[in-house]
Amino acid sequence: MYVRRIALLGLAALVLAGCTSSNGSGDGKDKGEARTPPPSGEQQPKETDPFWVNPQGKAALQLATYVKAGRAADAELIEKIASQPAGEWIGTDRPEDETRALTEAARKADREALLVLYNIPHRDCGQHSAGGAADAGAYRDWVEKVARGIGERRATVVLEPDAVMHMVDGCTEQQYHEERYELLKAAVQRLKRQPAVTVYLDAGNAGWGKPAEIFQPLQRAGVAEADGFAVNVSNFQTTEASTAYGKQLSSRIGGKPFVVDTSRNGNGPYTEGDPRENWCNPPGRALGEPPTVRTADPLVKAYLWIKRPGESDGDCKGGPKAGEWFENYALDLARGAE
């Protein structure tokens, strides 16, 4: 316990010494220069978990606040989140500068950046995370800037959560489908021109998607040219269910591998109340398996925390708007993993 407290104090001190302002938005973006992370004593070795921990993330800033206030028990809970790598959701404000800063900080730490691109036009069908690029041209320009910012540095990119599934389930209007397929495929192709970028196209989750319905849309969106696909992004389906879903889908698209978002799936999905809102800040959930490339199945390339634990899904169940820090929810996720 004494060693753990020292790690907490060291991490918090470095965060306080170099912190910059952060803001929440629907796409979960943090502003400010990325910095090399301090050792926390909790992240796994590079060969098991090669991804970068951002010491300027909201969980890290919350940890520093708790340590400064002497709230040791809460600090130990939040350290479970702050010490693990999570997705950096790239915003629209200076994307080239942002991706350059993030990937350079990761390179200096001898780790790899995990980036999430979530800016497709007509994003989220006007729901909690509505927004996205103004039009197709703006989206192509944004992707170009993201790719230039990454440069030759290593990065894993999860491309456009929900974008394909919202065409499959009818949430996105038919008139936008053709353009969206073209934009997704072009984004895959542009990102893969960078020499050290791995791209996973989002493919829904085990409680939402059906492999027989989504495999052709994924093909139209360019999954053949991607490195694979991602499942369970920002959702709560168990790792077992997510793996089964991913393997069924993989069998229909040439054996493509996939990654699983385990950030909040420790207790599985919430099954009470309105099924249409079960995904939005559901109570009683828990952190899932820590990020790692050593998984239980050869088709699963990694367990990743793509959704940043502790950030709200939207203004539901007492939460702030999507992407903003939800302190009590973060604490509950960490408690649930005990």
C-alpha cells in the first residue's frame, strides 16, 4: 500500500506540474499539448500493453485533485483509470497539431498512440453526440490533417464509431449512405498511406449488430483495406460475447482480426429500464480487462479502452453532455472492478 501511495503522489505531482486546460465535448476531445507520461507502477509492460498513457487526461487531472485534497481512497479508485491507456478522440480544432502532439508524446515515451476519429457528417443522427464535419469536403480535409499530423509515427486508429451501424439500423437517412461509404473508404485509404498506422473500422457490438446484416456494409466502407475492425466501442457487452460476435463477423469478411473495447464491460450490459437508453450512463457497471495485446483469442488483436472511462455518454441519468467528465460515474466504474 505504501508503494502504491508513492506512485499516486508521483503521478499527481507530475500532472499538477504540467497540466493544461481540458474541455469536454461530444467527441471527448482534450485540448492542450500532450506530454510524456510518468510511471504509475500500474501499466503493464510494453510487450503486453504498447499504448500510451496521457498524463493530461481527465482521469489524471481528477487523480491529482484527489491527492491534493487528501482523498486517498478516491485517488486509489481513479488511479485505476488514470494509469491505463485510453483512446484520444480527435477534435475539429487544429487536428494536425493535435495528432502531431499526441503521437510525438507517445513516441518519446516509446509507446503507441491510440486515436479515435469521430467526425463523420451527420454523426449520431442528431442524438447525444450529434455533430460531425459540415460536409464531405470538410471531412476529407479533416482526415488529411489528421494523417499529416501522425506522420511516420506509430498510431492505432479506430475509425468512426457507429458510422456503419447507423446505416444498417436506419438511423442515418438513406440519402447520406452513398456519400458515407465513400468517405469511410477514402479515410481508410488515406490513413493507410502513413507507414506506421493501424486502422480498425467500427463494427457495432454484440447487442446491436448482426453479422449477416453488417458484413456487406463493412465491405463497402473499406474494411478489406483496413487492418481489421472494432467491436463494443463505448458499450458494455462482455468480452466473451464481443469475441463471439467478432469471430462470426470475421468469418464473413475474409478472416479479418478485430479489437474489443473493454473499458466498461466488467459487469456486462445493463438490462433494466428503457432498452433504448440502456447504453447511456447505465448504473452498476465496471471497468473491464485492462488494455493488452495478449488476448484469449488469436483473432482478437487487442483489448482496448477506446471509450475513456469516466466520460459521460450524454445528458442522461444525471450525467453531463457527451464527452464531459462524470466524476461519480468514474468512481462507480472503478468500485465495480474491485
